[in-house]
Amino acid sequence: MARKVYKVTFERDEDGWWVATATDLPGCRTQGRSIAEARERIREAMALCDVPESAELEEEIRRS
């Protein structure tokens, strides 16, 4: 059975923070000062939605 891949987008807000959104999980978003921090925090947020920490992420980084 194939593992589910979760799509996560990263984009900067007007204050310079990186906002991470798990597009497959409604309402699952967080932010961080760097992409690495936002990545760590989105994993924590996804865990609250019962997504295993080992889940594969497909990342899209949107630079404006």
C-alpha cells in the first residue's frame, strides 16, 4: 500500500514570517521565522491531526 503524501506550502507573510499550510488538512497551518522553523511547527500541527511524524511531505515554497 502506498503511503499518503501530504502537500505543504510555505509562503512569506507581510511581516516576513514563513506561513506553512498543510493543504490536505483543513485549518492546519502555522508559522516560523525561517522555513526550517515553519517545517518543524507544521509537523507538530499535523501530529495533532493524527498524521504520523514519518509522513512524507511534498513541499512547495512560494517566494514573492
